[in-house]
Amino acid sequence: MFPSLRLLLVEDDELFRLGLEVKLQQESGIEIVAEAEDGETAVEMVQRHALDVVLLDVGLPGIGGVEACRQIKQQNPQLPVLVLTSHSQKSLIARLIAAGAAGYCLKGIAAETLILAIRSVAAGASWWDRTATTEIRTTFEHNPDTSEAIATPAESTLPLTQREQEILALIAAGKSNQEIASTLYITPGTVRVHVHTIIQKLGVRDRTQAAVLAIQKKWIAGG
């Protein structure tokens, strides 16, 4: 039995936060260990609690969600932050990437999708929709010298997390999802989530194209 994911819930809208609590508490394997209603408190809670993931509303009072995310990642670079937002404007996406967010979900999505997103970022994946992945690719293609401006610290050369880069290298080596799972000591289901994210981010049709692109761009060794 895997230990529960320890989650910090940051949302200033009390009714919406209570609704999230109900949904998350019904899910086995997720434990809300702390809550906050503003950015400053969220940053403080990260210092107080051992956490696996932060679910953070972008429209917070005080320093705001983007700055709260930035400060949380400065304190704890390995702690994934999943952002909740009402819209997905390109300017916001760029700011979230620069702040180190692992992804975002639009408010109003199905509870099952939110749970999957939480589990995915906690496992080391990222969670960007088609709008965001298009923006990420466009920025990297047209601003190769300034990619660090929108990348998290570990993503200064390509828009993939460290774990995604490891999986991409194994894909290029011809490994199956089961073999990748065994190599990295993760579940095949987690590998599938990562592979889907990699394909989305790189804008390719399948894992083979992802591997070819990675070798062409010299993101990984070709052999």
C-alpha cells in the first residue's frame, strides 16, 4: 500500500475550497494536511509541513498565486505546484512556467481529471493542456537563447522535467513502458502519463517521433 499524498490546498474562495475538500477527501491516497487562503500563508505552510504536492489557486489575495508559486519553488524546488485558474491566457501560462509550476487545471474540470493531474505532478510529470504545450513549443522554437526565462531551473534546455528527460532517453533506447517502469522503479501507469505529457509538449504524434526529435536536437545521446 502506497503512502497517501500529502497535499497543501490553497484557495481563498471558501465555498470552492470546501467543495475541493469534499472531492479530495473522497479519494483514497490523498491527504489534505494543510490549507491556506492567501499566498503568504501558503509559503509559510510549505515551511511547516512535509508535503508531496501543492494545489494552488492563481487568483489569491496578497502576493498572488504566481508569486506564491515562485517563492514555494525557491524554498523547495522539488515540491510540485499544480495551479488552479479560471482561464488559460498565454501571458499567464508563460508566468506560471517561469514561476516553476508543474502545470495547471481550469476550474470546473471533472473531479477525476483533477485527481489525475494531482497524482501526475506528484509523480514527477507535468500537466499542461494543448494551449499551454503550444505556447511552450512556440517560445522554445522562437527564443532558443531565452528559454530559461520561461523554464523551471531544471528545464533550461528543453521543456521537459528531469524525470521526463530520463523517460525520453529510455524511449529512444527502445525500452517499453514496462521496461521503463522497472528501470525507474515506478508503475507502468505513471510511465504512460509521462509519455503522454512528453508527446504533448514536443508536439509529435507518437513516442517514436519524440525519440527521433530528441536525438536530432541532441537533447539525448543518439546511441
